[in-house]
Amino acid sequence: MENKSILIIEDNELNMKLFKILLQRGKCQILEAVDAEKGIELAASTNPILF
């Protein structure tokens, strides 16, 4: 998954930290949002992999 952007929308700080640790091992660029509004803005302005 090298050079891929992954958008994570998560309001729980510990869950966000866990996702970031796991995904950074795969050499992914992490885009993070703590709410849906911010997530939609990031998704519209970038080309992330959406889960």
C-alpha cells in the first residue's frame, strides 16, 4: 500500500492512535478526522482509500 492515502474518521483518541500505528507499518499516508464534517472535507479534497 505504499504511497496510498487512507482516511480515518474516528472520535476516540485511543482507537485513532491504534489505527495510525497499524497503518503506518504499511507505509500509508494517514489522513485523520475526528468527526464526519472534517472527514467529508478531507475526502473531497484528497483521494483516500475509504473503508
